Amino acid sequence: MNTQSKLRLNEQNLHQLPSTISVPNYDRKNVQAGIVHVGVGGFHRSHEAYYTDEYMNQTGDLNWGICGVGLRDADRKMKSILEQQDYLYTLIVKHPNGTIENQVIGCMTDFLLGCDEPNAVIQKMADASTKIVSLTITEGGYNFNPATNEFDFDNPDVIHDLANPHTPRLVFGFLTAALKLRMERGLAPFTVQSCDNIQHNGDVARKMLLAYSQKVDLELAKWIEQEVPFPNAMVDRITPVTTSADIDYLSSELSLQDEWPVTCEPFHQWIIEDKFSVGRPQWQKVGAQFVPDVTPYENMKIRLLNAGHSVLGILGSIHGFETIDESVKDPTFSQFLQLFMDTEVTPILPPVDGIDLDDYKQTLLQRFANPNIKDHLTRICSESASKLATFLIPTINDNLQNKGNIECATLVLAAWCYYSDKQTNRHNKEITIIDVMSQDLHIAAAKYSLNPDAFLQLTSIFGDLNKNQDFLDIYRKQTKQIYSDANIKKHMQCIVDNATLAVS
Ligand code: CS2
């Protein structure tokens, strides 16, 4: 490809871009970073950074720029590309009808890499100009044991951080060191704003930080307990992994050389509890909603959307599908998903103010079907150990307690055992599995022929499910069916047909 005639995305070229690409209308030189964000992946860039950029465009309030932070060596590439591009990147919004909107996001001011310069990250967080430290560190980043919900002090990185408080590796080490400096300097604390898909994400962040900081300094932990706000939030925008096709699209269609754009759907939602220690952007001006209690919204989103993704992801992978839109286009898959949402999730959801659940579920199916968002099942199934423990297993537990239906959700766990054991789809084609627990999952699942419940012995994921007879009856029947015939669609269709018969 001829890159000679392409414009590189950077500050200098910003105002020479084709008019079909929208660019910040504010003067980036005047942007001050008021937010430090840990975990600059696709989702942060399509969500919080998008809202913040829109906020700056609409209000001209430039006090809420974002300093990105990566903690691991794996974040080096993001830092280096953003640095080369003066922290600019393109958001490629793909509508279901094929319309594409391109928007350059300009609210990021800097990027620090914790593994190279831990002190710079600590000092930046501790600086009075930092009002909010926001997080997208994934479910696993909260370092809790899902079965006990307690902080995992056995993690070697936690042991390292407790012994080396000035050069931590994990986010809790950084937050603790920075908050300690703020307390010593007599500064108000920043707000810790979680943007991860965890129920009560703020409460979880708080509980984990308190557990960690209590081991460091009791006085500090008390101060954090009393002074630091941790607003819960529901965050939503489907953001697939950026592909080389996205980079090529900008280059060939718009002559723009952006090394790491982000693709996403048009839909976005952010519902936040209004608890901030030293101010916040007026994100409500650009569509965010501030509410006193986010619990019902979080529950609804995590248990329908995220769990729905996992249902399609695990079952679709075994069937041999590659993407979410491909899976949901198959009538058996969409009917199965609808059945799961209607009969297993909806009955346990409390009413959600201002939301019609039927519309919400309908919209979800339409969002999943967007043919231009090629959301790969490898991304959806990545880190399933923490995702299923957060998105799906609580639904099974609630239904077991209420004597509700569990067949659809249990089929996902039975299929996950097969998937983790064989690591192939029904055509014996290898499946790429990305999971910090993939080895443990494989070892446990591979004991299936000796002990059909062996997979469930991973109690940090499954809790006490292996002791529940109602669950075991269904799980054993379903694993047996899948191991004798990996045509997963047949088993799904059977559940759908039985449910239809039961109703008629
Ligand atoms: C997905 C989410 O991988 C997953 O767990 O369900 O990344 C999902 O796309 C986002 O939460 C959408 O807001």
C-alpha cells in the first residue's frame, strides 16, 4: 500500500483530514488532565473517552482530559502508538445499515506505563489536579476470589506489591501508594470510578482496596473508608477487537494512517451513581445518566447482555461460528437466547425504573445482529472463568433458590466443560482460548471420563454448585449428551422445543 500520500493521525494533521471525519472542536493545547484512567483498551476508548470528548466538544470545559495508564508490559504498544499520534485515535462507529461515522477523539493528554515508571504513575494520581481515577481492568483485575468474594492475598503480584509499595504491579498497589501521599499532603482524595462489568463495580473496588490497604497502613485504610467515593456504574457499548481491516479501511477509504483505531456500535449507555469527591464532568450533558442506585441497571445489563454474549460465545464456538452476529442469525441460537433471557433471567430481575424489559431484550438481539460489528467469539469467550462466575453462575444460584429454570444456563456450563476439555469445535477444529485459568480449566475438564463432576471442583468459579442435587441432575444429563454428540445445536433445539411444548 502506498503510505506516501496518507496523512498520519497527529496534532499537526488534525485539521487537514477529510471533512467526513469529525475532529475535536476544542483547542487541545488547553486540555488539562483531571482524570487518570487505568486500562486503556478498546472499551475505554469507545466509552468514557468518547463521552469525555463529546463533553468537551459541547461545553468547552477542558478540565477533564484523560491521562492514560497501562500497568503491564502488554500495554507498551498502546503507549507507543498513542504517543506517536499525539494521543489521538479514530472511533469508527458502524451502524447496522452500513453507515459509518468516523470521529477523532482528542481528550487524551498523556500515557504512562506503570511497569516502566511506577513512581510517575503514583505521583500523577497523587497530584491535586487528578480528580478521578477511573478503571477498566477487567473482571479479573479486581483480584477477588469469586467463590468467597474476598481479596486474593495469595496472588504472587499482591505478595510482591505488599513487599514493594513504591514499585507495585497491580492497581491496588498504585491506588494505595497515591492515596497515602494525598492523605499525607492534606489533599482530598480522588474518586475511584470503576467502568468494569461487575455487579456493584464501585463497591467491589472499594472492598478490594480496603482489604489491600489495611495490610499496608491501618490509618490510611480508615481514611479511604471514610473519604474515598467509589460510585457504582453500568457501562455499555459493544467494542470488538480492532483488526487490520479497520486500519486498512481508514487508510484506503480516507487516506488516514491511524495505527490503532477503535470500532464500535452506535449504541452507548452509562448510568452512574453521583458520588464524587472533587467534582466530575457534567457527562449528563452528553447522555450519561446519574441515578441514586445503579443496582437494577447493572443487574439487567450484566445478566442479559454480558451473559447473553457468553451463551452465544461458548455454544457458538462449539458449533463452529466465528462471530456474534453469525451466531444470533441462526434461529436456534436466537430462540435459545430469547428463552434464556425470558425464563431464566427476567424472573429474577427486579423492575428497572424507566426501562421496558421486553424492548431492552429486543434491542439486545438487534445489537447482537449488527452485521458490521464482527465481534469475534474469541474475544467474547476470553476470560470466561471470571466472566461466567460474574455474569451467569449468579443467575443459576438465584434460580436454584427460587426453584426457577436453569436448563439454558446449565447447558452453557456443560458445554464449557466440553470446550475446555477438547479445546476444539464439533468439527474437531481447534478453538483459540484466552483465559488466565485455561490450564486449570483444561486439567479439570479433561477428568470428565473419570468423574463427570470434576470440572465443577474448581470452586473458585463454581462455588457450591457441585453440592446442589437439582443442578447436578441437569448438568450430568447435559454433559453426557454433549460428550456423546457434540452437535450442540441439537441439544439447544431440544430445550427450545420442550419449552414451547410446555407452554402450549
Ligand atoms: C462482552 C462485553 O466480552 C464480554 O464479556 O459481553 O465486552 C460487552 O461487549 C460489553 O460489556 C458491552 O458493553
